[in-house]
Amino acid sequence: MPPDAVVCDWNGTLIRYRDERPLLESLAIDLFQASLPLHPLRTLRILRARRPLKALYKARRHDQDFDFVVEMFQIYNKHVVNGVPLYHVHRSIERYARSPATQQALDHRLLQALGECSRSGKITGILSAGNAYGIDRTLAAANTRSYFDFCEASQLTHRGGKAIAFELAIYRRKPEHLLRLMEKRHLQPASTAYVGDSEDDEGCFRIVGYPVVAFLAPDRLKETFASRYDALVPKDERELSRYLRLG
């Protein structure tokens, strides 16, 4: 039997970017330029992010034992995002989503297969630690937002029209969010497919009946997940479409 529903990760799965660094860097540049010359304190605060970010990126290259994603978001939230008018943040994310670089980073092989699933009546959705607004606007710019019935992703918290922080409520907690999502939408684990690319998706592969490794996943993880969970590692979009359509 084929799966009734398909749930996908975002970073490294539907888009080539493995984390939200491109979105955050684009946002910092936009907000820095918008702060000149009328908001010198905001300009100075953004500039102060450069040193800790440089140290963070250097540490990542040396494989230090720390959570790069968490620390990156902490720096951007503190120095760049907090207190900025929400419309400035949304406008910047819109620009990022429509940019040629972002659109070219989308994996249209997977998107095409998901579009076919949606048109055939399957439930399709996204479960991601990425920013929900960024995901929505990127898909809208690619005219593929209609391929998905839902998007469960991280939010930008705000108060009084000003941004507070990008949250990471789903990061490192995907399995529990997937179980909650399936219960809420009445999806049966045995008839649900999950498409992911990283260790953060591994717990989800244990839950569903149809684990699928994304085209963009590293080769070492393709081998690991295929062996450990009997996950499909599709050669091309035709094989993926057939698997999702026929099981």
C-alpha cells in the first residue's frame, strides 16, 4: 500500500541550505543598511555581532563540541533581531525568499514529487526547525506553496509590533512534534512517509512506515539510514514519485 501522507524537513531537504545561516545573514545586512544613518545604536549593535559570529564560524570549521545552530541563533537574536520593527524583518525575509540564490537552492526534484502527491489527494506537509515565515514566502515565490497542506515550523516571537527572537522550539525535538502533528491531523504512522536529511530527522525515521532520505543528504547518512531504517535512497525523481505513489 502507498503512504497516505508525506511529511518533509526543510533545511537540507527541500532547500540546499543546511541551516538558516543564509536567511540570518541576509537579514543582518538588510537591517544594517536600513539603520543607516537614522538608528546609530541599532547599527552599532549589529556591528557587534561580527566578532562572535566570526569566532563561531571558525570554531565550527575546527569541529568543536558545541551546538552551532543554537549559538548562531542566540547571537543573531541578541544583536540583530531583538527590538527591530516586525515589518522590517518581514520585508527583509520577503526579499531573501524572492532572491535568485534562494530560489535556485530549492530542490525541484523533490518539490515536483510532492506536487504530484498533493494533486493525487495525499496529505503533504513540512516539519522544520527553520523559520515558518521564510519557508512560506520562499515556497510562495516558487509557486509551490499549494503543494503543502501544512507547515509546522519555528516562529519569530514579537510584541507590540517589534521582533523579539527566532525561536527553536522544534530543533532537536522533531520526533515528539511529529507524533503530535500526526495525532492532530489523524495520520497513521504506518502509512506516513517522512523525508529528511540529517541526524535531527533520525527519530522521525523510527516512527513512520515510509522513511525517505532526501536527495541533498550527505552520502554517509544515506548509507546509514538505508541500512538502519531500510529507508529509500532515491536515485532520481522518477523512483521517488513511484515509491510515494505506489509504496
